[in-house]
Amino acid sequence: HTRAAPSLAEIIRNGYIDVLFAGNALATHDIEYNLYGTSLGMNLDTGTLAVGGHRHHISTISEVIRAGSIKNAVECGLIKKGIMYECVKNNVPFVLAGSIRDDGPLPDVITDTMVAQDTMRKHLHGVDMVIMIGTLLHSIAVGNCLPSYVKTICVDINPASVTKLNDRGSSQAIGVVSDAGAFLPLLAKYLRE
């Protein structure tokens, strides 16, 4: 909802991300925006509700289910841009960990939390830096899998979330109180330079 998706997609496209951990919501909102120009039915360009937009969220999930997976939806041309598109096109693995709150979920979402955590652990071998942005519960789950020497950057608009993530025992943690919509475009800009 922060309009930071194009910046994250650019960072992925330019090879700065080795793996993406997220939930059903990030993938669904990203794909919805790229199919309908909305996020939860809200037109992100105008800030207004789209006519019939309340259906876009579930329609997005249904379209991807019909395709069989996010990768299939990209390969058949349904998804033409965005975060998930760039992950597929650039062979960046993604782990979408499910929640009891999820709509759908998308077919790629791992709904068993133990399986999701094991899958995350497999992708963390050799990682030397993690950026956790704006999703406290997923960030805590990832933080619990990290060795203390991994450089960790925690970005959240809520100072309490940043503090909680930084207090997990890592001497390598840096907290940034910022909105993802401000942080990611700035990061993309500096990576371009």
C-alpha cells in the first residue's frame, strides 16, 4: 500500500536481493496492483476506491490459482511486472509464509508454519545481511532463524517494532524508523549510483 513496490522490483531486477521472505499479503497486493491498478480495491494512483474494486483482491488470488502458481502466471503473461514478476524472471527464490488471517491464499503460500520456517532456514545459509521491512511478525520469525553475526537492518514506521527486532541479541542490528514507501525508493536510488 506504500507505493514502494516499483522500487523493490527494481532492486530485485538489479540483482541486489538473493531471496525474498514475505506473506500472502505482499504477493497478493503486488499482483493485484499489476492486474487492476488497485490494492484492496483502492486506486493507488488517485487514492480513491475503484468501482468494483472490493472484488479485485479475491479475483487476483483466483487468477493465480487458475494459473497454478505465481511462476505459471508470469510465464503465461498474466503477471507482467512487479515484485513477484521480477522474482520469477530473475530466479530469485521467494518464501511466502502463511497466516491464519490470509485470504485465499495464493497457491505458493506455505500454510504449515513449521514447513515455512524450515524453508526459510534453508534459504538463510550463507546470508550475510538481512533487511526486514514493515512486517513485524514475519521479521521476528526470520530473526529467530538468524545467527547473531548476520547484519540486520530493521525498517518500520513503528519505533516499538524496530526496538523489538533489534533486541533479539544481534550486535549487528541497525534500526531505521521509516515508512517502506520512503525507505525503498531511497535505497533504490543509492544502489543506482
